[in-house]
Amino acid sequence: MSGTKPRVKPLALRKQLLLAESEVNRVQFANDWHALTDEAREVTCHARSLWSAIASTAATGIAGIKAWRDLRASRSNHKGSWISNLVSGIQVGSAIWKSFRSRE
């Protein structure tokens, strides 16, 4: 019972501790937010790359189907030699092959 008052009141001390904890939480949240946005950017980049590959493959497939149909239509309209049909088929095949090989 010395009768002296403490320098810092318990409520003021509690307030300082809460403010310090709040600042730590703010910094932690900012770090988590930056990590989350970096991950979102990376996922978006991968999704764009995947979509580009799918679109390119689909375009090549559609072009191949169209070329095949054109070849069959021209063959049914007039009877060409089997050599010209073979050359046309090889041209279509090589165009498809080149487009697939260019992605690697």
C-alpha cells in the first residue's frame, strides 16, 4: 500500500496493445492480399494460355474438316486423277501437321 498510482492505467495499456495488434493485422492482411492478387494473376495467365491453345487447335481442326469437305466435294463434282487427289490430301495433311508442330 504505497499509495502511488501506476504510470499507465490498465485501460490505456489495453488500448495500446489493441492498436498494436490492429496494425499487425493490417500489415498481415496487406501481405495476404498481395499474395492473393499474384496468384489470381498467375491463374488468369494460365487460363488465357490454355484458351489460346484450345482455340488454335479448334481452328486447325475446323480448317482441316473444311478442307476435307472441299476435297470430297471437288472429287464428287468431277472425277480427277487419283494422283491429283493424293496431292490434295497430302497438302491438307501437311498444313495440319505444320500447324500442330509450330506450337511445340
